[in-house]
Amino acid sequence: MNKRKINGIIISARKSGRMKMFKPLIGYRGNSFIRNITLKLNSICDKIIVVTGYSASEVKENIKQLNINSKNKFVPNTTSNSF
């Protein structure tokens, strides 16, 4: 029997208009939102795709500190309205 592969996707490409802050980097339960989501997906996914845009380098660095980089793939959102 073949094991099914599960991929997760995190869309982290825009700044919140209402909160006036970049939500993925806001602290939540001792980590940033993006780290908490990545850790949860890491336990069930074979690959995690992170769509970046606004503050892409900060998002990448924040996730890379988790040392689970072999599962992560960063894809830039290059549309003009993503920033």
C-alpha cells in the first residue's frame, strides 16, 4: 500500500490592513504565528510551501530558525498588489 503524501501551504504574502501589523510575525504562545503554524503542519505534512511577499526575508528567517528546512519551500508572490 502506498503512503499518501500530504503537502501544506501557508500564504504569508500581505500586510493586514485592519491590524496595521504583519500577522505572521506577531507573537502567539511563545512563538510567532508563522512558526506555530509551521510546527503544526510539520507534524503531518511531507512538504510545507510558504508563499511570501511582504517581509519575505523576515518570514524565511523566522521559519528557518525552527531547523526543519528540508520540508520547507518558499515561493514568492510576485503580483504587484501583494505588498
